[in-house]
Amino acid sequence: MSIWTIKGLRRILLASAIATVPFVAGCGSDSDSAADGFDQDRWCATAKQVDDRFTSVDNSDDEFSVKQAGYEEIGGLLDRLIDNIDQVDASSRTEVEAAIERAHELTDTFVAASDEAEAGEKLETFFSEGESVASPAAAKWILDTCGVDIDG
């Protein structure tokens, strides 16, 4: 079972989340993250890494435990995006942050499962709630700013 096949997860993940994924110029140049060298380009590069890792882990034939480790790694990348959310344009920040947090819920669900069947059941429940991972506004901002198509 693939995490992406459950109700089109791939289309709604960040992030790429998720996972995600770099951003708009002029967003808080006085921020701590900018001082640490984590600028919008680096944020977007991390988002791209999230998206690439989701694709790689999801499409692998690896054992469940190996996939869990991959999703745990993605969770760490999502944490980095959240820690540097100030790199996202203020007008889109809330939507993008919500998408990253939702993608993190997915990775956490997979990592916490005892086996792939349990992961599938939990993810079915996750998606039966009817809430998508990324709003159209978050997906558009990430695509327009970072060139990462989390809906693709």
C-alpha cells in the first residue's frame, strides 16, 4: 500500500509538505532565520527536498521499517520549514503553515504505525475527515514562489 494512493494524498501534500518547497523576497530580512542564512531560497530548496523525498519513499519497494525511517526524515524536513516559516510571504503564511502541519500529521501517523496495514487504516481515517492537506492557496504559493508542484 502506498501512502500516496490513499485518496490522492500526493495531490494534497505539501509539504513535501509536503515536504515539501522555497519563497517570496522581502519577507522579514531582519528575522533570526535570515541571520542564520536560512533565506527564502533555502526554504524553497527544503520544500523541494520534502516533495522529492515523499515521491522517493512512497514509490520505493522498501520494507515498512525503511519507509518509516524515510517518513521520519521527511518529518524533520517539515520541522525545518515550520521553524523558518517567516520566509513565506505574510499573506500566505497561515495557509502554508497549516499545510505543512497537516503533512506532518501524515508522516507522524505513518511513523507511529506498527505495520503498513495499521498505517493504511489510520490514513483512511485521516482522509475520511474530509480535510485536504494543502489548501489551493498554499499549493499555488508554493508553486509560484518555489516552483514546487505539490498538487502534481
